[in-house]
Amino acid sequence: MRILVLGSGAREHAIILALRSEDAGHELFAAPGNAGMAHDATVVAVDPLDPAAVTAFVNQERIDLVVVGPEAPLVAGIADALRERGIPVFGPGRAAAQLEGSKAFAKRIMEAAGVPTARAVHARTTAEVEAAFDELGAPHVVKADGLAAGKGVIVTSDRAAALAHAETYLALGPVLVEEYLDGPEVSLFFLSDGDTVRPLAPAQDYKRLRDGDEGPNTGGMGAYSPLPWLTERFGGEQALTEEVTHTIAEPVIRQLDAEGTPFIGLLYAGLVLTDDGVKVVEFNARFGDPETQVVLPRLVDPLSQLLLSAASGHLEDHPVPAFAEAVAVTVVVASEGYPAAPVTGRMIEGLDAAAAVPGVHLAHAATAVAPDGGLVSSGGRVLSIVALGSSFAEATARAYEAVGHIRLEGAQHRSDIAARVRET
């Protein structure tokens, strides 16, 4: 197939690497892509937020499938423009993408579908935020209602810090103040063709910048899959996956369809396993980053066929996707100053040595070609170092060996990714 992947981050590079690994002769394109993707796909200077430009390229190059990576093009309606022209696209339309684009919309859908989630107050003023703090108690959870690139959430017992965060985003629109949910978090992806739902393997990510879940919230500093501790906590991955499929994913997909906004694409469920059961923290309308980097390398079924079947309404033809027993760990290398003010333009060296570590591959997130032909950082999260192994001890050792080869002035990474499972 001729496949266009829209986006420029490590998530999109991971999708391209999974498609490339099929060895099916796919012709892959990335728009706008990045320096690392250029080794695995044809990078094209097409703005993923410009429906006319994307459609023109798709028609010119006779693209068979478009895969939308990031959230912004979805909320902007890129999938609608493509579907109107009969082009298969993996990604929900603008209306369904509000499941991520508006926290208030997502809460309404969950309530209508009977999906368990945290209590929330939709606040438009500082006074309403403070009243919500009084009602819901600490720790305080404040979320920007709209898109915030994974950085619009704060969880803190410091009321002043929570209020300051709320006031920052109140300048842009409403915020949600939520009840704090206590328990381990799990990320679970679901493929959907608007009717049929198929789950992928669960993963756990690390949102805080520093070891021990300290520091500011980020887009994600690492992840691992599978989750062996689910056996003791929940009876195993299959038990959790089946429950979430039937009590969360399917009801939400049915509700969206009933409202005339079918969800075609990837439903990301951010979950908390509380003492009262599984509850939803948030939904995203696309593959998560960095969880995609550890889920897709374990996928046994051809990703291209799953995506095309979802895009064309034939997902029922596929059984639940299978995953290898191998474990996967990813460690994110970020720029100095990330997430508040990342320093960019610095040289990146040691990539060949890192990629030469057995079981390791690199997913580029924010890399660009310097005038001298070398690579420089171009954003906050620069690289995802992905390692596979027969055990977590092996995979984490490989990942951190590879990280040790990378030279980027001021670089940041966590040293405790998958620490709780390293002995398994």
C-alpha cells in the first residue's frame, strides 16, 4: 500500500517503523516528518493542518491510506476533508475528536454512556475553581478544557499552585476541576471503525519529568509493556482488557455513533485502577506517545491491515490482535529546559552506537538536519529509545545502555522507567 502518516513525533516514527517491519513493500510517506523518519519514509513538506494541501498530495500520489498521528489535525477536521473525497483515513472526524479536544465533551459522553470516571466541576472563573477545590478536596486535579499538548494537567496538594495553574488556562477558556483518583494508572488503546472495537495491549507511561514521579507534568518520559503486575492486581491483562472493552470502550463508541458522530480511529483510554474499580482519567483520539513506542513493537498482526480495516469499516473481519511475549521499554531523552522552555538547536551524537545495542531502535521525536549534515534537537522531547527483550531486566538494561551512548548537551531522562518490573 501507499500510506501517508501525518505528524512529526516519535509516535509517528513508531507507526512508520511498525509498517516498515511488515516487509510488505509499502510505500511510506510522512508529513511533515522529521530527520529520523527520513530514513524510513519519504518526508514531504505538507502541512497536516491544511486539508487542501493534504488532499492534493493524497490525490497526486494515489495514497491508499492516511494515518493521522497527532491530535491537532483531528480537531481541525483533517479526517472529515479526506473522507468527503472517499479517501480511507485512520482518525476520527472533528466532532468525534472532541472526545480529546474538549474535556467537558468527554465528560458528557461518559455520563451518557454510563462510563465510570472522576467527579468533575466545569469552572469558568477563579471563584468557581476555588469552590470546586472546597467541594472535591485535595489533592487538586485541574485540567485545561482544550488541547494542551499533554501539559494542561496539574495534580497537587498545593492549593496555591493548583489555583495558579487554573488561572493560566482560564485565560484561554474553561477548566475542569476533578476528584483525585487513587491507584495505578494504565493506558489502553482501542481500534474502532465506528462500530466494532478491538483492544491493543496495555502499557504504563511516566508523565512527570523526574525520577520518583517528581517535577512538572510532561508529554511522557517513558513507558513499558506488558504489565505483569496486573495479574496480582486485576487477575491479568486479559481480564482488565475485556472489562474495559465492555464497560468503557464499547459504550463510548456506541454513544458517539448514536449521536451521529462515529469514532473511526484510535481511542486511547487513560485509566486508574481504584479500590472502587476501573475509572477513566481521560480519553485521547489518537495513539498515545510514548506508549505507542512500546505497544506496536509487540504487535504480531500486520498494523497496516488493522488500520485499513478500521478506516474502511471492516474491523469485524479481524479477531482481537495478538501480541508477542517479548517486553518493551522506552526511555525518552528530552532537551534541557523541557517542558517549560526547551533549549533547541544542539548537536546530537552517538545515535549509531545507541542503535547498535541489541534489541534497540530509536524513534525520533524532534530532530532536524544541521547545515553541516549532522542532527540537532528541534523540540522538547527529542528521542524515544526503545528496547525489546525476553525480560524487563534485559530490556531496561539495553535501553539505558543505549541512552548512555547519546550525547546531547543538557539532555534529560528518567532513570526509573519500568523500575517496578525490572526483576521480571
